[in-house]
Amino acid sequence: KREWIKKEFQQWISGTVPPAPSGFETKILTDRMEGGTHIQLIELRFGPQNKARMTLELMIPEGKGPFPVYLTQWNSRNWAQLAVRRGYIGCVYAAADTKDDTQAYQALYPTYDFSALMRRAWGASRVVDYLLTRKEVNHDQIAITGHSRNGKQSLWAAAFDERISAVVSSSCATGGIAPWRYGDPQYDSETLDIVAGFNPQWFHPRFRFFFGHEDKLPIDQNLLLSIIAPRIALFHYSTVEQELNPWANEQCYHSVKKVYNFLGVPENIGVFP
């Protein structure tokens, strides 16, 4: 059912994505040592006439390696720095509001209609393409994380890219770990029309057909998150956060955990409120 879930999600929520490029060019923009950390700013070029770009920063700790990777977006560099002190390679990539190389992808791939969040998730996979070429990287331990809208794109990236071995999503709310069906203003949680109305670029225009008709959606977040299994998934949120319904998050968790139980890895999914 994995392929059906991906197809329905792209049809109604995210739009379609191009296949992975056959190759890419790499340019090291800066290369320096900071304390004992090796820091490189890198530009990837790929796609039609190599016009698509993805900028990333690698922070490689002291030691022999290979190291696990902590992958996150440009605006969470401080998270990556903390991960480096704990023995991870920190990697930040330009797919966030503060710096977004993925905005150009729509024009470069006009036959695909991926939304802003899906373009960013697809961009994360291009970073994984590169990470797998580095000898310092443990290829079996690439984790992605993000907060709020970046928590959404991290979940989408993990669902569509099985090379990502773990995902931690922070406060991603409706469209992340909260099902669309459980968005309700009386519980101060974001509804489909609020999220897609205020941020129409995040989702495909077809998604707006379901304003007020969330129950008619053929797919919901519990199905998308189920295809992350059996890989590791951790859902993090605050029980007092505005526009977030802890009960809805927990219902999604219990639904997805059935898949983890079925696959014999119940310990690979968790909730951390």
C-alpha cells in the first residue's frame, strides 16, 4: 500500500515530484576549521542544465568516523552545532524561509506540480544524495529534524526517502502529526482551511477542495507517517502550545503505532510532549 499512499498524497496534498537527478556537480564554497570542527559550505548543482541548486553546510566533528548525521534546515544551525558536540555530523540545508534554494525548482521542472513544502522535502533528498558520497558519513544513520513547517517537510522527506533512517518532528501540528480530520477551532487546533488558506504555497491547489470537508480526503497524516515504518520516528510537541491539539497528535501516534507493532518494532516510534 506504500505506493498508493504516495500517489494519493501527491495527488491531493503535495503535488508530484521529479525523479532523482542522475548526477550532480559539487562546488566547495568555503572550507575551514573552527576549534576541532571541520566546516564546509557546499553548493550542489543538478537537474536541467545543472540549473537547480542546493546549498548546504557540513560540520564534521573530530574523530575517525564514520559519524551519524543530524540533518536540519538553514534556520536551525544552532541545533546542528549542538549535535556536533554530541558526535554527529551537523548538516544544514537551504530549504527554509530564511534561505530557500528550492523556490526555483518549480520553474526548472514545469511538468511537476510539487508545492513549496514538497519542494523542500525533495531538496532534502538531494542533500542525502551528496551525503552518501562522503566517507565520513555513516550511511545507515542519517536523521532529519525540523520545527513547525520544517517539521512537516521533515516528515514528508522521511516518508518519501527510505535512506533517511530517523525523523524527529517538532511542533508540526496539523499536516504534520495531527490528522486533518481532527483539526477543530474549539480546541485551538489548526484546521485545513486555516493552514492552507494562510499558507497556500505549502500545498497543492487541489487541497482546497476539502475546506470544511476533511472527512472526504482519501488520505490523512496517519497513512503518510505509516510509510516511515519501520524506521525511527519521534513526535515532539508542547501540550500547552497554541494551534496544536495534543489529543489529535496522540490519535495519530496510536494509529501509526499499529504499523510499527505489525512490523515488530514498537520501540521505533515515540511521543515526547
